[in-house]
Amino acid sequence: MFEPSGERASTSQSGRSSSATSVKTQDTLPSAGFNVAALAKIGEQAFQRGELVSAELVALTYGALVRQLFLDYQAPEDVNEELERIGYNIGLRLVDDFLARSAAPPCRSFQATAEIVARVAFRMYLGVSARPANFAADNTAYSILFDTNPLAEFVEVPDAVANTLWYSNIFCGVIRGALEMVQFSVRASFTRDMLRGDECNEIRVCLLRELEETVPLDKET
Amino acid sequence: MFEPSGERASTSQSGRSSSATSVKTQDTLPSAGFNVAALAKIGEQAFQRGELVSAELVALTYGALVRQLFLDYQAPEDVNEELERIGYNIGLRLVDDFLARSAAPPCRSFQATAEIVARVAFRMYLGVSARPANFAADNTAYSILFDTNPLAEFVEVPDAVANTLWYSNIFCGVIRGALEMVQFSVRASFTRDMLRGDECNEIRVCLLRELEETVPLDKET
């Protein structure tokens, strides 16, 4: 279960270029006022400045975690849920590191979080390019699309759970946890996964409600 | 449990320099005929050529794995054992990637594995410098010493298990698995851990026996 396939699950390495120049023009449209190329550069610089480890290590460590959860929970739906919960706890913590290190512009709208998550955070932590897409007309939902997934390299999901397990569901939790810390309560879920043969990976992020910022009583702002 | 401490567990970043030049002179002594600086360069080049992700990601993912094992096994001794077992399975696979990508010289002796593991593999997968030390007089044991441990960043081990848990025990399994694939059956175990207040991390590697290489029958060598 979750044995390495011997080959990388994705042969496309385009997403991992360290160059931030290959920005498609349509990506600049719903950018919430951001300069998309500048965001990609911010992410890349934070990635390069940070401490790095080999992607193999995280892929194999993550694989061990998923395998362990399967031993514990067995039902793939429960594994999905548990991965999301673990990711949520990671997201709650990771956001501090993100805000401290990324120098990304603040997310003044839910729409803006799409750009920051996709262009800066994915690049900063995973070294891959992601892009926001499929914005709902009322701006209460968007998708994060990405073609390269370091967690899923070497992975072969057993046939029995291939259509029920969302192998990389930890990402959904990380996004939910991190966005909650910047006052957006969301639900995030995979809708496409290249491990299932889809042409790209897609995480759908839906706004549930904006949280009220609680201002400490001893501060005037 | 295993909450991030807010600060990095180790403030020393010296081990993570991307320069391969700061090789101490005493390190060149028991080098099994290798040029130590060249080995470090091989490791660094393989690290840079490989795909990388942020160290935070692997630290938090690994933390989630350890936490999950605690939920399952509770006794820290059992968690140590399980981490070692998981690492062993990773080591069995990782060695193929290592041999394919590292271009490291072959390990013709057990003593030589010390140099390769410390100088090349640690740098290639973790981006950190490690060094072999404390060779047994009969060359059936050595230690791997390292000062920076990406797995242990952000980690605070709860007091109750601080002296029984070897938090990063997965490394011992990886070393055992990888060396078994190059015909050395070993036992590896932590003897010092900076998480316990030790001045460096030390993994002791003891040779149990050399395995016989099985030559496929249809090949003449």
C-alpha cells in the first residue's frame, strides 16, 4: 500500500521551475489588485531563503503518515477526515511562519486569499506553482489548481481506495486552518487529483463566513 | 504534545550552510580513502539538483506522524520502535534514489558507509552537515554526529516522555534499511539528542554482519 511506483507520479516538472517568469496572461485577470508576477517572486524568494529538505523525504514521511492512518481507521473516508484534521492543526501554526517570512501583502478580501495561497504559499512551502481559478460569481468560492504535488510523488494508491481516498487531503486542512487565522472560515476539499487520473489537482475553497476580528481590550486601534 | 515552541529548537544554523568548504581537518582522518570535501560537494550538488520543499513542511508532517503513533501505541518505547520500523521501510526505497542520483563512490567497506551516510546522504536529503566519528577499533561500529535536525525544529517533547522517546528515531530505521540494501546488516540507535539537551545528535551504527551479495544466475560477473 502506497508503495513507490519507481517513477514519479507526475512527469511534468513544469510547476517546479525556480523561474517566476512563466505567468500566463489569463492569470492576471481576477487578481484582486495584485501583481501576479510579484506575488510569485515573493513566494520564490521566501522559498529560497527558507530551510529546505529533499522532496523525497517529505513524500516518504507523508506516505508513512497516510499508511499509519489506514492502519488506525481503515475506512478511506475516515482517513480523508483525519488528514484534513491534521492539516488544520498544521495550518493554524504555519500561518505565523507564513506571515513572518513571506512579506506577502495582507488578504483584505476572500478573493485575495486565493492569490496569496496559490501564488505565494504553495511556492513557499512546496516549491511549486499553483494558480487560482474558477471564482464563483459572488466571490464566495474559488479553486486552487496545481500540476505538481510533492506529497504524491512515488505514490501508487491501491485500487480498492483509489476513488474514495483523497491522498493529499492534508492540504485542505492546512488551507482551512491558515485561512481561519486570517478571519475566513472556509471549507476546502479536493475535487480533482492527478493520482485519480485527472489532468490537474484542484482544491475547491468555499467561504462559510468571515470571522470577526477580536481586538484586545488594552489596545486602541 | 509536540507543539511548536515558537522558536526553532536549534538556533545553530551552521550545519545548513550551502557551502561545502568548512570541513574540519580532523574529519579527514578516518575517511576510508575518500576525499571528504569531494563527498560533501557530491551531497550538496545532489541536494541542489533534487526537488526541494520547505523544512517546516517536513517538520510538521513528521510531528503529525509521531503524534499519531503516540495515539496508537502510547508507550514511548513502542513509538521508538515503530518509528524505526517506518524508517526501515523508507530506507529500503530511498537507497535506489540515492544510488541513482548521488553519484557517490561505492561503499567497499563498512567503514566507508560512515562517510557516505554522513557526508553525502545527510546533506542530500536533509541539507545538513553530518560527520562520522567514534570509530570502533575493529571498525564494526561508528557514530554519525550532526548539529541541525530539520525534523526536530519547532518541537517540544512533553516532559513525561522526554527521556524515553527518541523523537527522530526514524533516521535509525532509514540507515538500517539503506545499509541492508548495500549488504550491511546493522543496528542503529540514537545515543544523544539535542532535544534532550545533549550538545549534538549522535546515532550509533553497529555492524551485525555483512550480507552475501546474490548474483543473478543469468549473469556472468
